[in-house]
Amino acid sequence: MEKYICPICQAELKQDYRSERKPLHEHDFTCSMRDDNHSYSIRTVDDTMVKIKVRLQDTDDERLIFLIDYADHKLEIWTKAGQTNRVVIPVSFEPDFSDIEKLKEKIRTYLIFA
């Protein structure tokens, strides 16, 4: 099985074993360095990344959370854990993790104009 690295902190992603009901070819991986500043998770099917979920700390009390679904070509964005009012944008989105502040600004822009 391929090794995956968190593009935010460079930690190796660990396989999430809580998803025992998933098909054998489907796996979830999560950043082992999860903290208040970020979380990063992916889902793979046959070693191909099909979803990415990212949480970034925006301000002291605000978070930016987004999910990229490559299979359905959509981006979902929300700001509170478990929030059901998600902005859904039918777009292929490839995040650039080299500049986190710029990425946060792009996500904020999607929230404003969606």
C-alpha cells in the first residue's frame, strides 16, 4: 500500500481502521499530527485518491473546512464542525498547500461568492 504524506505538516498519514464496513479496496488515511491548526484526511479507492477533507484554523474561533470529491467533481466548504449548510460548488479544485494563507483566502472567496 502506498504511503501518503500530509501536505501541510509533512507527517505520514495513518490508515483509519474505524471504517471496517468499507469495501476492501477503499481506505481512509488521516494526518497523524492532527492539532488545532489543521487536519487532513484522504480516501482512496484502489490506491487512487477520490476525496480530500481539510480543516484549517482561520481565526481564533473560526475554521475553514473543505472537502474535494474528485469522483463527483465538486468542492464542499463549511465553517463549523458538523455543519449541514455547506456551500457546494461543481468544480475541479486542486489546492495549493505551499502557501496556506493564500489557500485560506481562496476558500474564503468561494464562501463569499457562492
